[in-house]
Amino acid sequence: MDTLPIPVKNAMRKFGSDIRDARLRRRIPVAVMAQRAFISRTTLAKLEKGDPGVAMGTYAAVLFALGMIDKLRELASARSDEIGLALDEERLPKRIEIRPRRAAKAPTRK
């Protein structure tokens, strides 16, 4: 975790903490959550601390067990990519030229 940028570390910690809070709001014990996500209690503890060494699939399994997998599905969707949408808008043509159609040539017979 020492090589990660500080904003990434902070985001991972918050993500883990938010997952823990969601589990607690649902009153799901650690052992039950670990069983539902097919992981060990140790891995769940690491995940809830925001450990970046925990596999993305494990985070997804826990979100699924919490009924929150749709949040992951939308995480990097085009609709929420403000920078990408702005860049696409910049690339739009300023005007569109309408060119006359060429008449199709009739096939020649030999």
C-alpha cells in the first residue's frame, strides 16, 4: 500500500468502511457475511479496512451479498464519466456538410 497515491489509499479505506457500515446496518455478523461471499473472515476484515491487496472479485462478491452489486456495475459507466463526456463533446464537429449523392453507375454488360 506504500506505493499507492494517497487519494487512492483514502478512497480504498472509505470503500472498505462503507462496506462495513452496510454490513452492520443489515445486522449481518462477520462469519455470516464471509460465508455468503465465500471468503474467510480474515479476508473480510482486510476488505473492510480497504486493503488494496484484496481481489476485485472479492469486493464484488461482498457487494453482491449485500445486494449492492448494481453500484459496482455503474461505477465506471459512460453516463458517470464526466471527463470522458466532456472530451467527446469537444470532438463533435462544429458543422456538418451535406454532400450531394453521386448517381449509382449502372453495371456494364459485355
